[in-house]
Amino acid sequence: MRTIKILIIDDDKDICEYMHLLLSQSGYHVETETSPSRALDLLREEQFHVVVLDIMMPELNGMEVLEEIRKFDSDIAIIIFTGYPSVDTAVTSMKYNVSDYIKKPFDVDEFNQTLENILRDKGLLIDPEEQLLVTIGQNIRAARKDRSLTLKQMSRRTGLSVSLLSQIERAESSASVSSLFKLARALDCSLTEFFGSY
């Protein structure tokens, strides 16, 4: 999995340290910045995947920083952090395509899930097991189509239900070794062909 770079922009050093520890433990590369203007310089110079941005800061507030970021980067994922949520900041956040708007104090598990969802949506996070299931499903479907077999015919050959076969092909269900063996026999191919480059 590629290294995900996250920039925390918050004038509170304690929050920066806490977020750095929290996200580093999850394997992310984290940088923190307490000065909004230095943070903007950093964002122009380096490549980050996610910005966690506090709203209430001296010098420049979070909404001004958000507006500046969007002038030179329309794609970076931005999570707004605020201890003082308001309708105005929520509306502005939507206008500037913010990925999420989180109230402080926040639930760590919820925050991690939110971050993971954002990274998945951006195509930055792929679970290797999930990818393996997709590969197996695609290879089984391709082998079945090459032999002009329907799911019903495969069901008859393998003794597996049409529903299960469909779920395996769509990577919605993990096939057992026994099921994969039956599929390989029914398709007259080796079991390893289903795994592609894994």
C-alpha cells in the first residue's frame, strides 16, 4: 500500500501532537503545522493526500485557509475540525468540496473510519484481501464466459448454488478452498489461475 501523507493544520500544539501520534500509529505519514500561512506554503511545495484543518485559528481562520487551498488544489481531501460548528462554516465547507466536517472532541474510531472511507473513495486505499477476492471473482467469471457456461450450468457442475457463484464472481463472498477446487475442476483449469499475480 502506498504511503498516505496527511497534514494537520491546527494552532493547538497539543492537538497536533495527539493527531500525529494517532495517525502515525495507523501507518500514515503525518506532518503538523500550527501556522496556517506556513501550512499553505507546505501544501504548495509538497504532495499530501489529506488535510485535517481546524477552523478557529489566529492569523488566518480555517475557512480562509480552505479557500486558499482550493485555489491551487481542487482534489486534495480536506477534513474540517471544529470545536464550534455553525451553519455558515458547514455551508462554506460544502461549497469548497470538503470531504468531512467533524466536531471536536471526536470519537477516534469514527474518525479512523471516516478517514478510511475518504481514502477508499479517492482510490488511495485498497485492502489486499478485498483486492484478492475481486481478482478471483473476475478470473472465475472470465473462465466461465470463455467456456460459454451460465451460472446455472456451473451450479450443476459444481453443486454450488447459483447465488453463491454469483457472490463469488462479484467478490461479495469469500470462496472456500473446497469451492475453488470444485470451480477449477468444472472449468478444467488449475486452481492457481484464479489468483492471477497473487
